[in-house]
Amino acid sequence: MTDLETQCCIAGGGPAGLMLGYLLARQGVDVVVLEKHADFLRDFRGDTVHPSTLQLFNELGYLDELLTLPHQKTERIKVTVSGQEFSLADFTQLNVPAPYIAMMPQWDLLDFIARKARKLSNFKLLQSTEATGLIENGGRVGGITAIGAGGPVNIRADLCVAADGRNSCLRAASKLPLKDIGAPIDVFWFRLPRQDGNNSESMGTANASGFLVQINRGEYWQCALPFLKGSADHIRLDGLAAFKTRIAAIKPQLTADVAALKSWDDVKLLTVQVNRLTRWYKDGLLCIGDAAHAMSPIGGVGINLAVQDAAAAARILGPVFSRGRPEIRNLKAVQDRRERAARITQAIQITAHKRVLVPALNAGKHLDPPKILKVINRFPQIQGLLARAIGMGLQPEHWQDK
Ligand SMILES: Cc1cc2nc3c(=O)[nH]c(=O)nc-3n(C[C@H](O)[C@H](O)[C@H](O)COP(=O)(O)OP(=O)(O)OC[C@H]3O[C@@H](n4cnc5c(N)ncnc54)[C@H](O)[C@@H]3O)c2cc1C
């Protein structure tokens, strides 16, 4: 058994946990981050770095360096419905240092944050170390139990943070109240080869055969195919050939490229969850990111909300650590700052599920473009507003060193 002591112990080395760990350490707080995997190489988490997150990196002084990592720029979001193209959001209208979504592999982003953090002597990242539970004394959380490569580890901390994602084990251990909002869709997630000279923008294509999202990742398209929840087994039973035919029916240009899908192992299932804690904290414990609010993939906002949660928590709690351990009212201040953005974003996602996606997936023989798309397409000002809502979020967070 190894015993450690720190000011803040964070479970989860995803966007929320690493960013919070780095920003607290940058303010002189002693931090230990636990990550159950040995590295960040997991291809199952999305790659969108939004203008708000890029702006935060600019405020930290790292934007130019971050953008030396391989990425593709998405300046506009477009969707093609039954052959008609509609512009939905135009990020070039945003007055920010990087007015686009940077499509960057998430492991590169996490590696970048971890490299910056490791330069600080008061930051420690324990990889291959899985949080297993909370150490509680008289109703107060005082630490985290974990299993590392060398056996069990107990980490005592003034504050513990659950940033261990949407299946958070610490959230479950805390018994904080979770509101399950539910989602009517799940998503198949796969790669198809991308030929040079293909349209460089990421895009969505919908018709009576379904809806396909393609994210430009340079050599390949990262593709997402939403479908009605509960039908994954039926789709698989119909066979891979039928699945490929369906993709080609949505996007005939991909007819040859679908041959790249050799087995169902090449097609990952993302079970969409939408939920949130009604209370993000208890004495000694705070939940942030997906652990506090799992988002639908609509808008690709999950990474960005997680980073914004981290920035707000670090800004609010950093100065508190210099005076002692954070109290419940400090943790409440983090929820008060961030909950509204998560709640309203989820409400917009749920509306998009009900009004756009589910009707499109149930369209039958013909899919007429919804009227709202025609209105948005006609007015560039609305595309600018949507770019602000998606790219900056409802509560963008900023950073200034004290
Ligand atoms: C297939 C897929 C596609 C997505 N696409 C996008 C997208 O394009 N854009 C977008 O913004 N969002 C996307 N998302 C959502 C996005 O990945 C999340 O919202 C975001 O990563 C949340 O960040 P987080 O740090 O809160 O949690 P996570 O990214 O889930 O990170 C949690 C971390 O904790 C670790 N962990 C878990 N349990 C433990 C434990 N017990 N002990 C120690 N470590 C633990 C995990 O290994 C992980 O590294 C996608 C999600 C999926 C599944």
C-alpha cells in the first residue's frame, strides 16, 4: 500500500481533469492526477477543439505552439439534405484569435496539456492508476483509493475531483443525485479513406437512407452515423454489406471507399447518454466535465464544456487553496458558474434530437429539408449567431494569471 498526500487529487486524465490539474498547478497548488490508462491513445472521444478552447490556449500563451500539432480547420458547418446544401454556422465571423474548429486528435491535445503540466514540480500524473473509491470521514471526502501498477494507492487530499468521465466511478461512490435525461439515438463511429482533393470541410449529409457526419482528419474521414436507439443489433444482424450499402445510399461518392470496412470491429458503437448531476459537489468532492454532465455528440461540444468547467474551477478554487482547503460554498460557486451552460446546451441538443434527427431518421421514402435550414441558409447573420453558440458556448471561460 502506497500513501500519498496532496492538496488536490483529480481522478481522470481527460480534457477536464488534465486541464484542471494544469491550471491549479500553474497557480502553485500541489496536484495529483490519476489516469487509469497508460497513455492517451484512445480513438473514441472526438477531436473538435472549438474557438473558445483555442482562445483559452491563446490566453495561456500556447496557441501558436498548439497549432503546430497536426490539425484540420473547419471554418463552416454545412449540411446537405436530399441533395440541397445548407450553410449552418460560419466561424469566420467570430472575433477570436482562431475563428474555426481545429480538428485535432484528442490524444495530441491531452499529450500537449500533460507536457506543459509535467514541467511544474507541484504536478504529478499517475498513469495506469485507476481510482476505485472515496475515503470518507464523518461525511467528508478526504481522499481517493486507487490501484496502480505497483498495487493499491491511497491519496489523501484537501479536495478530490471526479473528472473520470460519463461512467464516473467516483460519482457513483458519492451518491450525488443524477438526472437521466436520455437520448433517442446512438451512433456508429468509423473511418473511411479520404482522397486528396475531396471537399476539405467536415460536413453532414442526410436523405431518406439516413444521416452521415464526416469529419476531415486529413488522410481519412472520421464518420458518425446516428440511428434510433435500440436498433444497433438489428443493423448488425442485417450484415456489414447492408451497412455499407446504406452509407453509399446516403453519400454515393463513398461507394468505393466503404470497402475499407472489413468487419464490425471497424465500426464502434457510441451509446449516447445525456444526463447531469443536480448537485456537483459534496464536502471535499467536486465533479466536472462528463462526470457532472454527459452531453449528446450534437455540436461536438463535450470536450469544450469539459475544458471550460476546468478553467472556471481552477479560477475559482486556485486562490482558495492558498488560504486553506476549499469549502462547500467554493464548490457550489463552481456549479453556479457552469451549470447553466451545460443545462441549456443539453436542452438545445434534446430539441435537435426531437425536431431534426428523429424525424429525419424516421423519414421513410423521402426527406424534405426542414424549413429552419432554409431560413438559416438565407441569413449569414444567423450563421454567425450559431457559430457563436457552438464555437464559444453559452459561458466561455477566460484565463489571466494573477
Ligand atoms: C465516440 C465519441 C465521439 C465524441 N466526439 C466528440 C467530439 O467530436 N467533440 C466533442 O467535444 N466531444 C466529443 N465526445 C465527447 C467527449 O469525448 C467528452 O465530452 C469529453 O471527452 C469529456 O471530457 P472529460 O475529461 O470530462 O471526460 P473523458 O474524456 O471521458 O475523460 C475521463 C478520463 O478519465 C479516465 N478514467 C475513467 N475512469 C477512471 C478511473 N476510475 N480512474 C482513473 N481514470 C479514470 C478515462 O480513461 C479518461 O481518460 C465524443 C465522445 C465519444 C465517446
